[in-house]
Amino acid sequence: MLVLGIETTCDETAAAVIERAPDGSGKILSNIVWSQVEEHARFGGVVPEIAARAHVDLLDGIIDRAMTEAGIDFAQLDGVAAAAGPGLIGGVIVGLTTAKAIAMVHDTPLVAVNHLEAHALTPRLTDALEFPYCLFLASGGHTQIVAVTGVGQYVRLGTTVDDAIGEAFDKVAKMLGLPYPGGPQVERAAANGDAARFAFPRPLQGRPDANFSLSGLKTAVRNEASRLAEITPQDVNDLCASFQAAVLDSTADRLSVGLKLFREQFGAPRALVAAGGVAANQAIRGALHDVARKAGTQLIMPPPALCTDNGAMIAWAGAERLALGMTDTMEAQPRARWLL
Ligand code: KG4
Ligand code: ZN
């Protein structure tokens, strides 16, 4: 089964072709990702209107490259999948409309994929992982712990009540004068900082639910920074290190509760799976290893290029749905918000 996947929900314009074998294994034939990060950097964050216009300009060329690299033509496709949300609505409209046009012209099935579902199913492409497993998704837009028990079967065990983790990294970076996107900058600064210098809160620590909260921590960083007369580079490093240490402790605590809830409801998970840009952070990866080990499960992290937004994950989720006969009509709607 050959499926084209299209991803345009944020600031990556991406298309990919995957092949799914009857035994359920998958192969990436092409995976083209164009990051718009430079277009948005001077604004300190993603500007939705700029993103939507860039998707319009770029998408056709990216799809062409994905098809050429895969060495197939449209007539060979068994389906076309697009992320129909959640995300910035202008971009979602561009991707879904393009997928509908391809489906119509080439008479091939359409699959409108939930972007979060695509993150959730990626380890079945990379690691042939069996259900059920526990997903920790931490990106600039989402922080969720999800029990994945089947295709289309997701139970949210925890989520953030305010900022996403990546969003908190980006906001802390911005307030300390570090460039966008801030996550990697904060990690770099933290490596040279003293994590014990500032005693920041560990939000929701010890609570019986598996939710996250980041905004109080972010405010605590802002307050400490404004108390310093003049912020030296070492202050920035120490603030970043102390902030990151709080995020690590909070993440470990929230995830261990999430895994406990998982066990109570679904039995032992086959793995803890981490996805999203935040999982690129080495310190967080270390914390996730500890959490998995203590919970007696394995940690699976798809390679970074498949953890962050890409077309292959959309194509793969489309193929998994297609294999079960789950297709969509031309009435499929783009959605800014779409819970799993
Ligand atoms: O998954 P992703 O590439 O895009 C979406 O948000 O969908 O995630 C990007 C987010 C940004 O907030 C970025 O600052 C954060 O992931 N991030 C990191 C690191 N690398 C990326 N956060 C902390 N440490 C990092 N090394
Ligand atoms: Zn994403």
C-alpha cells in the first residue's frame, strides 16, 4: 500500500510517501520537510498568516519532490492523507484542500488524519511496536500523556492545564533575550548553569492526576529575572539550568503518575514512547529513561526527524487507517482544535 502524507499544521511544510506491507510493517520512500523557522525567527514565534502563505507557496513543490524521490506517480497511490488538525487553521486548510484535490483528480481515497494521532502511531512505523503503549507527547503546542490501545483508540491520561512544555521553554528563552526557537537555546545555556541557584516550584508535584502546569514556573523565572539588577550571561545560564531542573522533576513526577494510571486501566504498557520537539532535549531524555526504568517498561524514542513534525507520520497514520477501511469524504473539515 502506497500512501502520500501531507503536514501543514504549524511551521513545517512537509510531504512523504510511505509503503505499508500486508504484515503491517512500513517503509519510508521519501520524507521532505521544509522548516519555515527562518521566516518566523525575526518575529520571535510562528506568525499564522505568514505560515499559511508559505504553505501555499511551498506545498506543491514539496509534494513533487516527495513523489519524485519515492519514484512513483500519482496513479500508483492507494491513498492520500493530510493532517486535518489540530493546528493553525490557515495551514490546515492548505494541506487538507490539496489532499482533497489529489484524491479527486487521481480517484484515490482520502484520509483526514489527526496530527496527534500521527505522533501517537509513529513508533509502529519505526519500531513495529504492538499495542498498548503509553505516549508522552511534548512539543511547542501539545503536552499530553496518552494510552494508545489501538488505531483510533486513545485515552488521554494527562495534559497541560496551561502552557505546553515547549511553549514554556520558548517563553523563558524570549524573556531572557535568547533567540527563537528557544528550547535548544535554553538547553545549551542550562549546560553551563547552576541548577541549584534558584529554587523554582515543581508544579502539581505529588498530585494524583497526571496533568501538567507550566505557567507558574514560567512566572517564577520572570520574577527572579526581574529581581536581578543586571542580567549577566551567567545569570541567564543559572536561570535556564534552574528552570530546566524544575521541568525535569515535574515531568518525571507527572509521567510516573501517568504510567501508574495506565497500568490500573490497561495493564502493563509495551513501552513508554516519547515524541515531539521537547524529546530532543538530552536532559529530558535522561529523565524519561529513569521514569521508564522505575516503571519497569522500555523507553522508545523515534529518531528526532520523526519525533518532530513531518509528512511520514501523517502518511503512516493514513495507511494504518486505510488498512482498516477508515477513509474520509470530501466533506472532511479542517479543525483548529481536535482532541484525540
Ligand atoms: O514537535 P515540534 O518540532 O513542533 C511542534 O511544536 O509541533 O516542537 C517544537 C518545540 C518548540 O517549543 C521547541 O522550543 C521545543 O520543541 N524544543 C526543545 C528542544 N528542542 C526543541 N525544548 C527543549 N529542549 C530542546 N532541546
Ligand atoms: Zn506535532
